[in-house]
Amino acid sequence: MGNEVIVAGAAIIRDYRLFVARRSRPASVSGYWELPGDQLHTDEDERSALDRQFTTEFSVNLHCVDRILSDRAILSWRDAEDINADATLRIWRCQFPSEATFDMGIGDPRPNMYDYDESHWVDIDELDSIGPWRDADRLAAGEIADYYRSDEAWQVAD
């Protein structure tokens, strides 16, 4: 098994738009759009990893609702030491606090430039209006959009 890592990704939708961010590091994935998240640190669960990442990177608390979709293999994942590792992406349906107001037109909440250099709310019917995507994240984004369209409870919660 070796150095397999688990990566938690956040599926956040407001007004039919999915929150995505563009990686700035490590260099091997710089410039690629993805579902914001991070690999789990030692003795950390997926909710804690997402909460840590959003508090650090976007200065906002995150509410993890539940895990959705099936696990995804991430090809050519580079861990924190920039070493190639086998990785699994797990997607969590998440929400920002209901009282949090964002200017979605400029991509609020904006990244603090640790791991991401840009953020954007992309229409779930126009996922390819941004790019390039990390492969596993683009596939997951399409499934998230399908899931959202078919889940009235999620649409109401949005």
C-alpha cells in the first residue's frame, strides 16, 4: 500500500453554481481547477481536513453535510512533499454558513494564496467554461451537477 493518501473535496453549490478553485501549488498541478480540498493529515478525518483547508485557505467555516458519489482514483497525485502517491478522492456535500454572503461574481470567498490563486462559481450547466480541470475533479463535477439536478432536497437547502 505504501504512501496512499486520501483527499477530501468539497461539493458546494449555491444558485446552480459550483464553487471551484485553481491550484497554485505544488507546481505539478499549478493552474488546474478542482473541487477545493486537501489530503488528510495524520490522525485527521475528512471533515476535519475540509474544515482546516477552508479556514486556512478561504477564511470561512464549512459545514460538511455528507459524503456523496463513489471514491475516485487521482492519477499522478503529488503529496505535500511533492512525491508521487496513489490517492483517492472523496467528495463531501458541503455548505458555507447560511449567514455568509459572498459576491459570487468575483468568486468570493477568495483564496488566501496558500494552495489556490483563484476561485470561481461555475454554472453547473457550463462546467467546461473554465479549465483546465484536474481529471478526477472534472468527472466528479459532472456527477455532482447530475446529483444536484435530481435531488430536490439539495436544491432547497441551496
